[in-house]
Amino acid sequence: MTILHSQLAIMGTLAILIPILIHFLFRRRQQPIQWGAMRFLFAAYNKVHKRTRIEYIVLLLLRCAILLLVGLTLGRVMLQDNSISRFLNDFGILSTVSNSGAGSNLVVIIIDNSMCSEVKYKNTVTETTRAVDYSNYPTSFVRHMIQAKSILQTVAPESHVAIITTAQPSKLAYINNYAELSSAEKIFDRIHSTHAPPDIIGAIENLKQVIDGSIKENNTGSVYLLSDFLIGSVNTEHSLVSLKESQYYEQLTFYALNPQTTPVNNVQIASVEPTRHTSVYNSVLGSGQLQIQLRRFGNLQDKQHSTIRVQSSYTLLDNDITHTKIDERYIIENTVIWERGQTEIESILQINNQWIKHGIRDYTAWIESDTLDSDNYYYFDLNILEHINVKIIDQQETINDSRYIDTFSGGSWIERALMPDDTGLGDFIIEYGNPIGFDEVDLVDVDVLIVSRPDLLDNASWASIGKWVKRGHFLWLMPPGSKSTAQWTGDVNQALGLSWVWPLEGISVKHSLDFKETHDKIVNTEIDYNKASGNTLLTMISNDIDDLLKAVDLYYIYAPIDGVNTDSIILSTAVSNNDKITDTLNQMPLLIDTTHDSGSGYVVYLGIAADLNWSTLPTSPLMVALTQEIVRQGLCETHKSRIFHPGTNIVSSYPKESHSIDIDGIDFIQITYNNDANTFSTVTPPDTSGLYNVRDTNGILLESVAVNVYADSGNTNICSANILNSWLNSVAEWTWVDNFSNIDDLLLESNHSNVNSEISTILMYILGILIIIETFFARHFSHASISQVEGHIGELTSSSTRINRTQ
Amino acid sequence: MTRITDDYFHPEMLSRLGSFELRAQMLIEGFRSGMHESPYHGVSVEFAEHRQYVQGDDLRHLDWKVFGRSDKLYVKQFEQETNLDVVILVDSSASMNYGTFTNNIPGGSNTHWSKYDHATTIAAAISYLALQQRDRVGLVVFADELRCIVERRSTSGHWRKLISALSALPADSATSIAYGVDQTLAKFTNRVLIVLISDFFDDPSQINNAIARIRHSGHDLILLQILDRQEMRFDFRVPSPFVDLEYGNSIQFDPRAIRKIYLEEITSHCNHLKTIARNFGYDYHLIDTHESIIPILRMLLSKRTSRFKRGQNR
């Protein structure tokens, strides 16, 4: 038995106290009556007091029962299906609840709250192609919530209700013994549409978990799947768990809304890729570009234009009068025209940081509002430096108490490459470090550390450098030329966290070298420019590198090895393919990097020594381009804005010392530390896109994290009915309906005849009977006999002479 | 037909009179002023009828004038009344102190009118009337024992003694009618008219025995049962504790639940009392303290006269 409106029932139950209280209050407050004819009272009392007491109890119970029944009747008591209710139902005494959800012991509502559920559209194609203000249209999610609530209206008490969301990660809310709508509405109030991709797989797994845990023999269940089934809201490429093998599958009914048949126009920013994440203030080379990828879905027949705007979050300098401003912020924009049938378009925007103060700057790229706003925004950040401070560790000679660098040392060649015009002006500030006693103090305010004589550093120095690198800095290593490398210690690898071992000596290269990109050129040279997946170190010069390499001759390569025995050097396995940037044709690694993750530093190793053989200027211009690009882009790697997606945990790999990290903008977020991976991650992933700052316990900004939507989640094209049917039917046989507002009719057609019945009607009958009985008793019980025995007075006084006074 | 003067003798008016003596006088004067239409007269002076002389009649009663005119012997017959001894027994037990009639005097204190007030007023009125007719009047006030005895006298100052005795407050004790009657009978040897005024909240068998002894002694008896209207109606509605005036016992119950049986009980008691009186040939009257006293006085006088005639005829 369940009560629909338990509050009313509780009030009715508490009302039982009223007659009881009245009884006790009347007993307590009365003054005693002095009475003469006591002998008759005693006689009467002895005759009636037992009966009176019983009558009192009967009346009290009757009145309590009446109040209780009033409460239960108003509270709408429901009987679950059982023999009693069936028996009563056969006689037409029970009023069967005429809705449907009431017929199920389990009601599961799967509601789509992934990014595509935020689509706002009308069903006419023409309207979506024009510039329409969509802000007044309800989202698909809102409409589904209305449907879901209409389903809940019909759910019988004591049913189990589960609400499953499909946004990644799929969440499950379970209400055991559903009593009233308000409890479910509280859960509904917490559900909102997200920017996360769909997770139908997780939703079906949650469904399976609910079914396995809730359905028992003779129980029934109804499952409602509320989605528009646009391509972005399903994962048809993934297989789903089948429920058909479930023991109670036959007791379940599956309903799904008919998929949308009209495609929805939607333009999105698929990606924004800055060529330089870190650049130099007021520098031509340091500005970089933004490569913005747009995609279009829906009706592709019409021409359409999209205006891309990029805005920084900081305020412009006061003297900036040349740039477009919105709210005093720096705006760049570009308009692209979509041709008929065009689905993708790329736009390049030039970032001019001439007027930008240095520091980490947040940017937002967006396009105008359309049917789906969530994918109209893309977030990223750029790091603007005033200068790039480079420290080079090379051998120094002391002459007359002054230290000098050998003109032909590796460090000199690097300096010359970074500052080729000898003016002292440029993006770099170069400083030499003494390898003797080099420690952490020497690394203050250093952006890039270049070690051209690693053989001169001791273990303590390497430990200091390793600590510095792991705090998110960039280290460029190179061998000491023809000099012996035997002095290098194995501790270096441990200090820097390297996966490879230093070479002991150079390997002779007998052929001239020619850098090539493997992915677009036939490799016929001995050195292959192998652009590793995701590595952007040499991307900016990839088009020019062939010409640059023509004048270069190399004689020795100091390739990393996996052992120290030169007799059995195995070069091919020393460095993983992921770490290789370039290698020779016989797979000797030439340029490698070690650590990509931001927060744990970046180490690049160049397998050739900077020497006169290949770095002479101006005859060998490769040195300038290669060195500057390694330094600039290597620095970008350590300050690269990392992209996460809604529904995915943010992971940060800062050292354990900063183990308590606050992430701005996510007030509910919790952080866990993974000891094995030395990473922090959020426990609850963010479900909306935006920029999040990771700070340490002192509030110092460690990194900026951008959370951007999955572009594919904004695919508003309609899903093929066949594909969708076959995909969902792998789970169960679904009944497709237009909406659930006529859910009563829907469930009457269901074969499940299991009924829950409301016994309010029978309670009302009983209540009426009890009221009649109470009225009868109240009139005829001895305590109510005043009017009845009036005649005794007349009879008693008849013998006396009565005076009828007349005035 | 009811007269307006009766209103003056309603408890509502009598209760306003603070002086008991004044109360009784007013009652009697009012009563007398209404007697001019009464067919009953004094006995010693009134001629009644003639009858034919039979042997053995007293020759002194022959009407010689009639004999002279008609030569027939007729005896002159007079309605002659001998003086009557009236003894009034008033129950002053604690139960007589009950009364619900309250006269709300504007600007003054409320006056409580108990059964005892009613009984003593009736007793005073009867004694006054009797003294006016040269009857000798005695008074016994009793409860569980005799509290006061006033010897029979017919003097004009005797009434004040009676009033003084009646002015005493009722006792706290219970009723013992049998004891009161027994003690009273022991003091009278000649035939008297006993007026027993009580609520008769006593054992009916004891009452029966007491009346039987009165009958055996040859006395005449009038039973006046004084009950408060509330005792006859019992229309309490709120459960309350009831405390016995005589014994102090108390019980709590819902009066609505017990009313029916109570009324049956008290009705049965009154009927039983009435039956006893009837069986012994005595008069019984139930008097409501909320009703006027005049009718009962009138009725008593009527009874007295008729009884006197009956006694004379015998």
C-alpha cells in the first residue's frame, strides 16, 4: 500500500489526536458539583458506567477512524497489485488508476542532456536558414523534461523510478519506492543540459544495472528514452549492451521518441589552433596565427556567412586606438562565406600582440548565435613574454679574472643563431652559465636552458636542472661535439627523467644529409625529418627545411642508445617513435624530445654538436632557423594550453608539492592525486566549456586549462533511421512514439495488466458508513439522551401543580 | 385561573426578601387577600342544614321555629370546627441545601434559593395560616436527628418562635425520616395533622415504615416532597465530578450518559413515595423549588377543610 499525498494522510492521522485531546481536556478542567440526590446518581452510575465506558471507547474509535479515513482518502491510498485488489477490482469497488506508469513497478526515464539537447529549432526548414533569433525557442532538453514530468505524473506509488542522463559520463538517479512527484522533481531540478558528448553506452549500462537490481518476478517495467537522436547525440559507431538476454526482459516495455526527421542548421567552431602558444611581446615572429576550423550541419543548400570573432579577456592598453574594441577588449574578426554544400571552412586570423601586455592571456573565439550555441565558442590561451631569457651552459675560460666563451664552442654558435645580426636587439636575452657549481640559483628567471657542454656538469648540477625542468621548463641538450662523452653519468637520466641513455661517442655519418618530411616526400636521404604525431616543434619551418638543409654537412651523430656497450649498440630501440622528431635512414634518432606534458617540463636532444661543420653562417642558414624554432616552439610546449572536453576529467601533472590545486570556475570540483601517474585529476568532470585556471595552494597560477566541446557532439544532422533502429534494437525492441503526452492510451495498449489500484473509493464508502454509524451511536448512546428523555420530566412533575405565568 | 397576585409568591419574588419573617408574612397576606372568593368559612358560627329528628338526637339542637311553623321536628345542624393540632416536620439535612434557582438582582448580589428555603417558607406559611385559624402549631426540624422542636401552641406570639426555629441553617448530616418521625410521634398523644416537608432522599422502606407508624398512631399526614428542578431534569452536559452533600463521596462521569437512568431512578423513587402515601390514604405532593408556593398552600387549605369535614362526618 502506498499513499500518494502522504502529507494529507499524515495530517489525517494526526487529527486522531483531536478527539483524544478533547476527551482529556474536558475531564481536566471541570469544577466539582455539590449534589444532593446522590443516591440516585450512584444507582444510575453503577448501572451504566461499564456500558458507558464501552460506548465511549466505541465512539472514540469511530471518530478516530473517521478522521484517519478522511486523511487516507485525501491522501489517495494506493494498493499494489495483489489478490485483494484484484478481488475488489472484480467487483468494481476499486478505482483502477487509469494511467500507465501506474502499471509498472519500475519506470526508467533516459533523458538526453548531451550537447545536442540544447538545440533550439523549428520544424520548418526555411526558418532555420534565415537569421532567426533562437533565444526564445525552447531547447530540445526543455521539451524532453516536460515529457519526462508528464511520465512521472502517471507513476504509481511504491514504484521504483530511475532517471538516467546520457551526457558523458552517464549518471543515474534512483528513487526507491517512489511516493510523490516532488521527490522526483527535486532530482529533475538538478538535471541540466550540458556541453558533454553523448554517452548512450553508459546510459544503457546504467539501465541494465537498474533492471538487474529492481525487476523481480511478476514485476513490470517501462523504459522511456527521450532524445532527438541527432547524430551528435548518439554513438552509433559503438555497440551497446543488449538487454534481451536479461531474465526479465519480457516484463519490460521500451518506448522511445521518434527521431527528428528534419536536419537542424548549425555552424560550429571545430577547432582553433594557434601557431605559437608562447610568443614575445611586440615581436613579428612572436605573434603567430590562429587557424580556425568551422563546420556546418543541416541544410547546406543555401549560401551562408559566418563571422568569427576572437576576443581576449584582458583590457587593452590605453593608447590602443587602432583595434576594434568590445567592452574595451581586443577583438579581431573575420567573415567567411559558405558555398552551397560546403561543410567545412578554415579561417586564418593573425594575432598581433604588439599592444598586448605580457602574461598568460585568455582568448575566446566565437561565431554568431544559431540553433546550437554551445559549439559556437572555443576557448584557448596564449602566453606572451617580454623576452625569452636563454641561458647557455658552455665551457668558460678565465683570463685576467674575466671569463670568456670560446668563439668556436657550441654555445657561441647557438648565440649566433639566436642573435644573428649582432645588434643585441631581438626576442632573446642570452646569458652564459658556468658549469662549475651550477645550481638552482643560476636558473632564476630563465625561460630556456641550453646545455652545449653536458660533460662539464656534475651530479648536483644535474639534480638542480632536473628539478627545474620538472617544474615545467624547457631544456635543450646537445652533445659536446667531438669531445669524449665518457664523463657523463647515468644519474643524468634519472635526474631528467629520460627514457634513453646518453651516447658515449659519436657515430660517423658518411653521407651528406638531407632533411625530408616523411609524410609528403620520398625519403632518399640519410636523415629523415620525421614529424611525430602531435609534435609541432618544427612545424613552422617544415616548408623551408629542405632548402635549409642543402648546404649542411654532418659528420658525427651522437644518437641515444639503450646500452653503454659500444660493441652492441642498439639504436633503433633506444628512443620510442613518439619521441622522435627526426632520425636518420638507418633509424638513428637525430632530434628527440622526452616530455610533452605541461607541468613536467620538456627536454629536447639534438644528436649533433653545434659546430663549425654545419652551423657556419651565412653559408649554412639552417642553424638560425632550426635553433630559433627549437627555442620558440620548445618554449611553447612548456606553456601550451591543454584542451579538455566537457565530461572528461581535467588532469594536471604538476609536482606533488603543489598537491592541493584549486581550479577556478568549477566550484563543485574535487581533486584527487594519482600516485602512480603523479597527476592530479578532477573527480567530477566539468560539464560546460570554458577556461579554467589551475592554481596551487598559494593561489599562484600554474596553468590555464581550456575545456572545449567535442566538435562531433554538435553534429545536428539527422541520424539514419535504419542505423538508429538497428543500433537501438541491439539493446531491446523499442516502441517509437511521437510524444508521451498521451501516455495513458499508450499503456492501456500494453500487454502488462498488472494494476495498481487506488482504494480511495472504497475508503469513501467505509467513511460514509462509519459516519452513519457514528451519528447513530452519538444520538442513541446514553450520553446523548437528553432530548430523548425529556418526557420523564413532564411525567415526574405532573403531580405537582405548575404555574403558567402570564404577564 | 391564575391570579396576578400569585406572582408575588413565586420564589423569584420571595427570594428577594431578606427577612424570613417578612417573607412569610408577605406570603400569607397575599394569600389571604385572594381568599375572598373561597367557598370555605369558619365553622363555629356557620349554619349548615336541617334534618329530620330521629330518636336519640340531642333535643338542644331542635329548631323550634320550624316546629312552630310546620309542626315538624327538625334538627339544626352546624358546621362546627374543633381546633386542629398541626405539627410540621421539616427536613434540614445537607441534601436540602441544594438549589439551582438563583435570583439575579440587578446591582445586588445573587440570591440562592435552596430546597430548604422553599421548605421553610412553606412551613412558615402553613403555621401562620393555622395560627390564624386558632389551630395549634408545632414544629420539628430534623436531619439524622431532631435538631429543633417547637411545642404546639395557638398563641399569637408562637409564630415568632416557629420562625426563629426555621431560620436555622440546614445541617451537614444525612436524612433519617424514620428517626425524625419516631421521635416526633413519641411526643404527641393526641391526634395531629403532620406535614412532612422533605426531599425524601432516604430509604423507601424506612419511609414506608415511618408512615406506617404515623398511620398506626391515627395521625393525619401530608407529604410534601421538595425537589429542585435540576434534580428533576438533570440536564448537565459537561462531564464533572459530583460530590455528595451528605456524605462527601464523589464520582466523575458524563452526566449525559447517566441521565436517563438517573431520571428513571428518581422517578421511580417519587412514584414509590406517592404509592406509599396513597396506600395509607395520605396526600403526597411534589414541589418544584422553581415554582410558586401559593398553589400548594391553596391546595393544602382545601385538603384541610375537606379532611375536617370528612372527620366531622365520621
